[in-house]
Amino acid sequence: MPTRPSETPVVIASNRGPVSYRSEGDDLVEVRGGGGLVAGLQPLLDTGRATWIAAALSEDDRSAVARGLPGPSGPVHLLDVGTGDLERYYDVVSNEVLWFLHHGLFDGAHSPTYDDDWRESWQAYRRVNRAFAHAVCEHSPERAVVLVQDYHLTLLAPWVTTQRPDLRLVHFHHTPFAGPSEVRSLEPTALQEILSGLAAHHACGFHTPRWEGNFLRCVDDRSLPAPRTFSSTLSSDLGAIREVAASAACAAALARLDEQVGDRFVIARVDRMELSKNVVRGFESYDRLLRIRPDLRGRVVFVAHCYPSRLGVPAYRAYRDLVVETVDQVNERWGDAGWTPILLELDDDFTSSVATYRRYDALLVNPVRDGLNLVAKEGPAVNERHGQVVLSTEAGVCGELAGAADEVNPFDLVATSDALAAVIDRSTEERRARSEQLRRDAEARTPEDWLADQLRAAE
Ligand code: F6P
């Protein structure tokens, strides 16, 4: 009898998994994995029909694997691929090269560079992908659907389908996908292998038709057979975020914030300290706003949650320093004893980020390019101030919030500060109408819709 889709076993393969470990004395404590990808896939794990294979990313994760954790009979398997290969696969190939490529972050004059060291890193990326392929073959029940996630794991499919033709592989790409001219800045053998690796899936999914179209053009450019493709946007679990918003801890965080900002107009952002998030241009736009609108000095405050990320990559360390330096300059230029123009929060504390979601009057989401951007949906879902969203045209989520958000080109400092000025000057009536529309748009889809689209693509 054929298996019904709702009974089909599912295997997830992703770099970051649903659990990680933290040492406390001699013990290893299990911690829930973070990030949008993990949150989106978690409901599938909760159904009990999924197995999840992920990389052991930290020293503590590797110790856990050595001690037999999370346990061979459980649904989660962490792969220890060795620190040398992990660094090259994650920091170099995935984050310094593929992430930069798909987010349009290369500057041409200095990066990328493909030397002998790069070639070693590429071999490490291949080895890690092969280790994942072995694990998928080993842990997949017969005729399972395998959901392969993101740019870290593009090479699995040809290896897995040769060994296990009974499996159906669906790839989902969480980042943007660069267009055919842009991908030419990737080293040619790597590019060829990545595109044929992706094309070997039963189907490939993207957050928006724009990234899907770019992928199809890249595949077509090389005369590769195109797999089935689909676009499906992810959403956060807004119920869970509302629970955080309603918690006593969030109320306390909001009270602390209120004490700092008083009744000022709050511009906010919540991001990883990430080059593609365009944090520095955001502060430069705010700097211009304070220059051209002296009446706003002392009346607005920028609350920026920017938590450090990927500090193994030199460009991220340099960017973190630049962000802090830019904040210091703006605060020094315009601040006074009673007013700090930018409040920079470096801790990754979700509860206090949600408190800021509740309190902002304008949310700035201005990535250079973004696969989707969940912050632009999470904020409007819990905001209590008829908050507006100033949104980059290059964020995947832009189409979903069209008409309700204020769209800006992320490179245009004048347009961004003018958009901030426009939302500050906007009538209460229009603010209310737009914020209600933003909320409806944010609520239109659930993580389950996104999962269902991936499973349907496997049929
Ligand atoms: O955009 C892809 C993604 O995996 C997101 O899900 C997540 O927020 C981000 O990248 C985190 O990256 P990393 O796992 O490298 O910290």
C-alpha cells in the first residue's frame, strides 16, 4: 500500500540543528538551537515523524557527540566533522564565499580570491557534504522525504540518490540566490558542482520567485536539467512570540526600556551583526536625519539590537568594530547629557528584543539583500504603538508587505532618512491603517504552511 504523505517519514539535514550543548562544570546542558531555519522546522520534529541531522558546531557539541549525545535512538544526530574541516566548510566556503556571493557582498577589488588555501577549503566543504550524505543514507527510513536546508549543503543530492534511489530530496535555500552574471564570481569548478548538486534534487525551494528565477537562469545558463522549483515564504511562530511578549520577563524588559526612552519616538532594529543587514548605512541615514531635522534632536531615539555573529570570519569582526565606532560617532556628534541618540544592545536576548518590538514607533529593516527577513513580520505582530516599517526593496519579505511598509533602496541614505522622517511626520490615522495592514500581512502565513509546501514538493 502506498504511504500517505502525512505518514511519510521525514529527514532534515541542516548545518545548525535543533539542539546544541553548553558545558556547566562537568555536565553538558542541552540548549535549543536558534535562528529562523531551526524555528521553522521545529514543528516537524515535534510531530515525532522526523529525524534531524546537523553539524556539531562548537567544542561543547563535539564533547556531546563523544559522550554519545543526543543519543542514538533519538531523533537528532549531530555530526562531528572535525574542527579543521568545520572551519573551512562553515567559515570559509559557506560564510565568506557563498553567503557573500548570494547577498551581493563581494567588492570585486579585494574579494573574492581563489588561491591554494581556497582549494583546500573547497575540498573540506566537499568532505563535510559527503559526511552528511553518508548520514542521510544511514538514518533515512525507506522512502523518506529528505529536506536539505541551505547553502551549506548543496552537494548531497548526487551522492545520496546514487546510494538510496528510494529517497526524495527537496532542497530549500534560505538565502537569496545570485543571478547568472553574479555567480560567475564563484570559482568555476565549485560553481559547476554546486549547480549540478542542486539540480539533482527532486525539487528546490526559495523564499521568493525572484531567487527562484535567478536559480533557474543559472541552471539554464549551464544547460543543466532543471529540477522542479517552488517559492514559499517562511513565517515565524507568531503564537510563540506573543507568549514571550505576554511574559513577566518581557514586561520587565519593557519597563527598563521605557525608563531609558521615555516618550520619545523610537526607531528600532533587531539583527545579527551582519554585513548583509546593512547596519552601518542604517546609522548613517539616522545621522543625516538628525542633521537635516534639528527639531528631532532629543525627541527620537534609535534602539538597536545588534548581536555579534560568525566571529570566526575576519570580515564580521571588522564589521562589528565598524558598527560600534559608527554608533559612538553619532552619539558623540548629537548626544548630550540627557539624551543618547543610539542605544546599542549587543546581547542576544530575545525577550528584550520582543520588548523593543512592542515599543517601537518605526522599525528599520534595510538589508543590502536578504533571503526573506523574519524581523519585518515579527515586529508588526506584537507591536503596540501603530509602528511603521521602513523596509529594503532587497529583502525577500518586501513583496509580502507591499503597500503597508515604506520601501527604500538600502544603499540610498537620503531615501532612508527621508522615509524615517515621513513616518515620524505621518498622521495617527495613516499610521494605524498601515500598522493594521502590516499585522494582517505578517499573519497571513504560518511555519506549517511553509513545511507543507516543502513536503508537497516531494510528491
Ligand atoms: O539565512 C539563513 C540562516 O541560516 C538563517 O536561518 C539564520 O538566521 C542565519 O542564517 C544564521 O546563520 P548561522 O547559522 O551561520 O548563525
